Amino acid sequence: MPRHALTPDALVMMDTIARTGSFAAAARELGKVPSALTYSVRQLEEALDVLLFDRSSRQAQLTAAGSELLQEGRRLLQEMDAVASRVRRVASGWEAQMAIAVDDIVSTGTMFELVEAFCGARDTGRPGEPTPGNTAPATRLRLRTEVLAGTWEALSTGQVDLAIGVSGDFLNPGGIDLKPLGELAFVYCVAPHHPLAAVEGPLRDEQIVHHRAVAVADTAQRLTPLTVNLLPGQDVLTVSTARAKLEALLRGMGCGYMPLPLVQAHLDAGHLVRMTTARGEHLARLSYAWRTERGIGSDGLGLGKALSWWLAQLASPATQHALLHRHAGTLR
């Protein structure tokens, strides 16, 4: 069968012939006689039922089929080397894959700074400490954005290994540890041209209910979705992200609570107006949580090295503050 002929040795042979420009030079590099190399090429051509080299040329001139095989062969050789390297690293304690659920109100820029640092980390056996070399963590990251109860649901149902920005009190099914991430103030905002912006004094529910609210949809599928600060009978525009809600508020399409760090620049610039309400401002207590049954146990606690690395970063007060309060690029 053709696939039996496409061995790593055959692909290396093709690469060497193309790189050196002749069968004789390739044979010298591979430690073979030219006739043996010619025979191997003919066997490969017969197995694939294609002509790989133009025999009319004095040089090792590839045909179109030969060029395609060379290109794909080089890619396959690189992938095989990468797989071998990953297997060696996984054996050292790095999880093959790690999934992280990040609540929509967490700083995207800070998250990607952490991802960048993780991708550049080196395995020393001690989370967070780099070492020279070219051995990056074997773990493949999967990031997903969730909202409200959806962040906890992704973790509790085993879809992710770590959840950042968990809010609310949920039943712990076991096998999950949780630590505080910090507090986040939510303030009531409207655009300067919104009717409520002209109202003096704290806004009462009977005033707010006549104006459209903008809400971010909870991503929970199994748990009961959370509804926060919506009034019975109030018109609601539902969007998928906090950034979309911000855009709607800036356009005067509705009103609602927003995380203060996300709107502070707009408040300072006069693009939004911070209103007081009879309900007062909302303070959310957020946490990060993780599944403990990783099964690798490289840290002696049942955690893999990738999860241990992330937990070491999340334990830093500076990182916690940045995740909740540093929202760059929110002012248009």
C-alpha cells in the first residue's frame, strides 16, 4: 500500500536529494551508494504510482508530484519531531491539554499576558521559575469565555480544569478547590443623551423600569441562568459580551450596571454618566477555582505542572488586581 512506502526514512531521502541537488551527493550524505538510493526512489515511485524525478535532467529535478511530496514530507517530519518532543515533555509531568474558562468581565489583556508567559515557561519542577533551553511546556491551552453561572458550570461539569472569575454561591460537587480573586465594583451607567441622565437624585425602580436595560446573557446551559438587576416588565436588550453591552450603553440604547474598571475611562471622558440608584452600587466577590483530580501529581498534590503554574500566578495579589482592574483599550 502507498502509505507503507511513506516511511520517515523515505521522506528524509527525498528531502536530502532535493537539498543536495543530486543522487550522488545525497548518497554520500546518507552513507549509501548511489545505486541503492536510485533503487529506493524507484520503489517509492512504484508504490505511489507517480514519477517523482525528471530523468531527462542531469540534476535531481523534481516533478510536480515530487515537489508536492517533498513539501508535505517536510511538514510530516516536523510534526513527527514535535510529537516526539511533546511525548518526552508530557512524561515529565506536563498535562497534554488544559482548558480554562474565563469570565467575560476578566481583563482580556492580562489573560493573554499570562498565556504568553505560560507559553514561554520552562520546566524546572518549580512552577513559575524559568530555565534556559528550548523546552516549552507540552500542555496545549484551550481558552473559553463564559458569563455568570456559565463560568462555574464549565468547571463543575468537567469541561474545563480552571475557572477564573467565578461569581455567586454554587453547590460544590466535590473535587473542586476555590480561592478568592478579589472584589469588583459595578456602577449604574447611561449615555449623556439618555433620558435618565437628566434625572436628579437616586434613580428609583419605578423610574428605571420604563427604560430598556442592557444585559449580558448568562452562558449556563444546565444551571439556572443568573439574572442580575433586571426589573419585572422592563424591556431588555440582551448581548453576548460586556464589550457589546458597553457599546450599547455608549449609543444610548439602554441602561445598566457595568464593572467600574471597564467604564472608568468613558466616565472620565464624559462618554457615560455614573448614576446613583436606590438599590445602590453592586460589589461582586469573584474567585478562581480548579479541579483537583488531574491524575499526574507532579507537585505532590495531585496537580499537573501546567495547573500548578497557573495557580502560582493567580496567587499573586498583583495578578489578581490586574485581572479585575486593568482593562486597556476601552476608550474609543
